[in-house]
Amino acid sequence: MLARRKPLDSSQALRKLTLLRPRFVYVRVRVRDVSIPIFVFVPLGLLELAPRVAEYILRREPHKPETEYVLQALRAVQGQTWELRKLPPFALVEAEVKNEAEVQIGIW
């Protein structure tokens, strides 16, 4: 008896592909004295790799009891950044500082 593969639903395949699209974390700063806002874009992939790199660096050093809490926190965060890819573009934080500057951090 031959095993048959069930064909993939096109919407499921498309959903999986959209998770691989390039995403960016951005920071927009606008100061009242400067008319042009300042943008900084960082690929979301760097944010996903940062906990793994930090954990690798901390493990290479001699074991210290102070770093155990940080290592546990880094292990907890590692899988959570992938969830940001499922979300639509939105602003994470918007702040205005005494009507002088505006800061916006978001995902695009």
C-alpha cells in the first residue's frame, strides 16, 4: 500500500512563508528644533539572535552565581522573539518628552 501525502492548503503554505519575510525594528526620534525625524532600522533577525549570543558569551566565562539569573532570563526570551514575526506592523512604544521630543519604537 502506497502512502499518500495530503496536499497543503495554499493559505497554510502562504502563512508559513510570510513568517520568513524580512522584518525590522525601528526607532524614530523627532526633536522639535530639528524638522527632520531621525530613523534607525535594525533587522528583527538581530533581535532574535541577541539572546543566543549573550548566553554564549556568559557561558564562556567562569561560572558565577550572579549570572545564573541572567542565563535563565535569556533562555526564556529565546523562543519568544519569533512571535513578533506573526504580528502586523505596529508601534510598540510611543513617548513624548515634555513637548520637546517624540520617540517611537515599533516593528515594520
